[in-house]
Amino acid sequence: MYEEGLTLVKAPSRVVTYREMQPNLPLPPQPVITRWGTWLEAASFYCQNFNAVKEVINSLPEEDAQCIGESQAMFSKPTVQRDLAYIHTHFSKLVSAITSLEDTRKPLLTSLAVMDEVCKVIESAPGAIGKKIGEKLEAVLTKNPGLKVVKAISRVIGGDPPEDKDDIQLSPIEIANFSFAPLTSADVERSFSIFKNILTKNRQRLTPSNLEMLIVCNCVTKSFA
């Protein structure tokens, strides 16, 4: 339903039509390609407001733009309605979970609890689609040896008895430093956005000390923003 959202926001006149026909309904959310939580959020929006958005789309002249005709055809497909209903029923809770896991100030124990809830939600999804998603999740978690180490560390931090498979080759202070360790790569991705603004075409002769100070200043500023 990504194209349907663009169909509305790409032209101011369509936004006006949308607001006139649905004055109490916000514009459809625009998913970010690299953040799949935003796609789930958009799917939930269309599931809850399907008929209202469809009414607006069908009122637009098809000959005005190719995207209008494609959007109208998409809204007429019964499979789209079924898919939206399935996604909203079984995966809408993942949106808040993903947002929570992206929080840089989230304690490790809390993040792991959120991840466990995510696993339960996905594992409980019925049907062939739910089975495929569950198998994909299992494959990803199995191939992540670092997750086992983090879980072992969390048992130490949380005061739980260790398991036989636990083998932590870290000092006490190193274990304690994992108290706020992130479970996602969100921090790394944020750092990419910060660093690309430091080394630009106008800054090709930075000394290592100046580069270090710029990185510290940008990271500290970002963390308090």
C-alpha cells in the first residue's frame, strides 16, 4: 500500500480532496524502506481505515495519473483486504516493540523481555504465512551466537542462576557494562548518519585529533537531542 500513500501526498490537490472527504482522518503513514516497522504501521492504518481511504482513491480521476489507476486496482483486490486483516491481527503489536528496542536508553533486561514477547507473537501466528515467518525468525536467532552470550550475561545481571551452556569469558566489570547493551543495530545506523556529516567534501584534511573531537561532539549532541 506504499503507492497508495504516495498517490495522495504527491499532489496538493489530492491532499485537499482527502481532507475534505475525511476531515477526521490523518494522512496515511509513509513507510521508510529500511525500517520494516513503518510498513507494519502503514498496514495497520489501512486495515483500520480501508473503506475511508478507498473512497478517496476511487473519487480521484483515473486519467490524471497512472498511480491513481494502480491504486484503485489495488483497493479492489480481495487478497489485499485479507492480507491487511491478517497482518493487523497478528503483527500490529510488533510496531511498539520495534520502537522500544530502538531506544538507546533501554536496559538490557527490558530489551530481552521485549524480544521474548516479539518471539511469542510471531510463533503464535497461524497458517502457512505464520509458519514461514516463525521459521525465518528461528533461523536468524540460531545463526546469531552473540545473542546466546547476551542472554547469559543478562542472567548474571538479573541475578538468575546460570545455565549449563553459559560460558562467559568476561571480567565482572565488563559484564556490568552490558547493563544497557542494545539488541538492535539502530545505534550503528544512527552513527552512519552522524559520520557522513563529519567527513564531507569540504573536510578532506582533518587531523586525527580534530576528527576525534568532531565525532565526540556529534555523538554527545545526538544522545541529548
